Amino acid sequence: MLYNDMPILKSLKQYADSNILPFHMPGHKRGMIFHRLGLEHLLDDIIEMDTTEVPGVDNLHSPEGAIMEAQNLAARAFGADHTFFLINGTTSGIYAMILAATNPGDKILIPRNAHRSAVSGTILGKLQPVYMMPEIDPYMEIPMGIKASTVENALEHHPDARAVLITNPTYHGVCSDIEDIARVVHERGKLLLVDEAHGSHLSFHAQLPPSAMEAGADMAAQSTHKTLPSMTGSSMLHVKEGKVDIDKLKFFLQLVQTTSPSHVMLASLDVARYIMEKRGHMLLEECIKYSNKVRNEINDKSSFYCLGRDKIGNYGIHDIDPTRITICLRRGGISGVKGEEILRSKYNIQMEMSDAHNIVAITSVADDEKSYMSLLKAVLDMEQWSNNEERTLYRAEFPNSAPVCPISPYEAVYSQAEYIDIEKSPGRISAEMAVPYPPGIPVLMPGEYIEKDIIDYLRQCINLGIKVSGISDYRMEKIKVIK
């Protein structure tokens, strides 16, 4: 076979030919949005357009022509004063805004359920992270929102913190009260940074929660490829003027991004903005309508629970992104990991992620009514695999205590370390990270005391089939600690 000696290409070709219904990123859903809008020609000759900074093609790191114009158009569309295109993913945007907002040795407030890139940014910046605990839903066993009062209390105890970072929306579609958090942060003269990886669509429909820019954030990094139709790894960083040192930000953007950017990826960002400006409201109208139909029918006709507006006001939840479909299978006696496997093997549907109790579908403007109804039919039919006797077997309770950090992550990375039996590790300082993925939320980072509940949680994740990245010993028998 032609592809046998090209394993990556082979794997991609096999997945593309499988006709699996994708309820996962990227948001263009294998190009379906372009077929829906009659824009298939935009995909022609992509490999021939893969080029470098030749005359007539602009330079990402010193834009003067097409890229500058495209970024200005995006800033207007997304309600920012400045927009910077990213081709190293939202991770690079999070790094850049953290580094631009702080100086080495500074403190930065971060939710404990932040993505690993936020905590990794503190290592790059030689910063001291101060963790804020999100509210935990005890039934779904997932972290939800961050209350403004939690941010206020953290700032009272750490008035020397330089900036606050908030994740909004979360992977599960939960939104905190960003407007109130912005007020709290700005009253104390701090910068508000938002990891808005899952919220690039929020600016384009009034029925969606407000975007970070609308809510008053100073900077927000968005994974345009997650919910809008740009290519995987293409993202945007939006900035409001006034408090941000733009020159410092530009410097760090050059530092964390490749000097050989993909112009095809940059073009896909431009196309995504164009589609959303021209057709976004209409496309999101359908997305919201059918997502709500799926949600309501799951809640009305099955033992499963689909996260919705009924949770608002609880667990720090200020709003819910209606386009994100998070389904808790707990009452059906099916683990989230098992549910994801059933949907793939029995119904040819691939979800975005799963955890102990929940499965998550990323919907986007590319999905049509048929796709939603296929998902709904499969989830309702999945009840035949319910097992009442197993309803209490699947546990992976997110640790509900703020980590104690005797040394900074940066110091820990450069400290002497050793491997010890994991049973002997509680009370020792971790020299490595442990990140169940997805969703990519660190449970343990370098510089933190290891607690028994963390070890128990990680083992529960592994037993459920959830992959944990960052740890050297995937069997969880040994762990790396500071000597």
C-alpha cells in the first residue's frame, strides 16, 4: 500500500476515510463548513500555497501588508484594539500574554483548573503562581466556575500579584462572571488575562455569553481552530489598549512563535474571520437551536444529564455556552471513557473528550441538523448499555484543595531530583507534572507538595483509561521528586 511507509499520512488518511462523525475540534469539521457554504474552492491547491516570506507575501513578525490588514479586520470583528495571529496554537498566546504582563519573580493568580500552558508560562517567566480553587460540582465531579469573591480574596492575600488569569469558558462550557472579575481586578490595578481557547465564537451571537473583550479583559487568547473554521494550531490573541505594553507583547510573541510561520494557517484565520462576519450569526443560530434540542431531549428522555442553564448560580457558574454539549452518564452506570468508546465503536461518532462520568461534544458552525440528530439518537440509544450495579464504580474525584508550593515551578525544574516509590511520595516536592489529557488541566506541577488525594486521583484516571501526560512512569509506580 502506498501509505505503508508514511505512517502519519496513513493514519490521517484512514481516519478521513472512516466517515466518523466528528464532534471534536477543529471547528471546520474536516472541511464540512466549506461544503455547507459552497466555498470548496478555497481548499484547492493548499499545498501549492504553502510558502515563505517571498516578495508579495507578508511577514508575521513585522507585518506591513496582507497580514497586517487581516489582523486589523480580525480586531474589528472580535472587538479588540489589536489582534495578533498565532500559528503555534493558543499555548503561544498564553505564554506571550503572561510574559508581557509580568516580570521575573512576580506573582500571578491562576485557577487550579487552568490549562497546563498557563502553569508552564510561569516556568518560562520565573513566576510564582498563586492558585485559586474553582467550585467543584460533586455530582459531575468536574471543576466549574471561579467566583469573583474568590479572586477578590486571593488579591487581598496577595496584593503584590501582577496579573490574574482566568479560563473562560472551560472545556465543559462553563462561564464565570468575567465582567465582575474584571471589575475586581482593575480596581486593584492588575491586568486580567483570559484563556478563551474555547470561546472564539462568543463574539458573533447575542444569545452566547459575552466574550472576554466585551467583558473587560485586557488580553484574551483564543483557539480559533476549536470552534471556528480555521486550521488546527491556528489561534488569535486579542488585546485592549491602555494597560498592556504592546511593544513588550510583540517581543514575546516573536520569542514563542516560529520564525517560519505557515501562511496557509494564517490564511485559514483570515477565512474563519470572513465566514463569521458574513454568515456567523445565521450559522450560530442553527448551532444554538440544535445544541439546545439535543440537550433538552437528553434530559427529558434519558437517565443521562446534559449540562445546561439549570446550573447557573451554582458552583461559580455565571453562564453556560449553549453550543458545548457536556453529558454526564453517571445515572446510567456508564463511565465517560466507556461512553466515548461506545459512541465510536457502535455509532461511528467521535467525541472530543471523556472523563470519569462525562463526555464532551464540541459543536461548531460546521455541524448541520443531521449531525446533531445522529448524536442525539446515539446517546438516547446508548442507554441499553446502562448497568445499575456499576453506578458507583467509576470515580475520579478532582482534588479539592489548593496546592502548597514551597518552591516555584521554575526553581523545581532546575533542582536535583530522584525517583521514589509513589507510595512514599506524599509530603515530598514534585519535580514533574501530571496532566490528565484531555482536558490538559495539571493535577501536579513541579514545586508542589504531593498529597495522597492527588495520587489517588491520578490512579483513578489511569484505571479509567484516561491518559496522564508529563509523568515519567505511566504505570504510576515511581515519581520524580526534589532531593
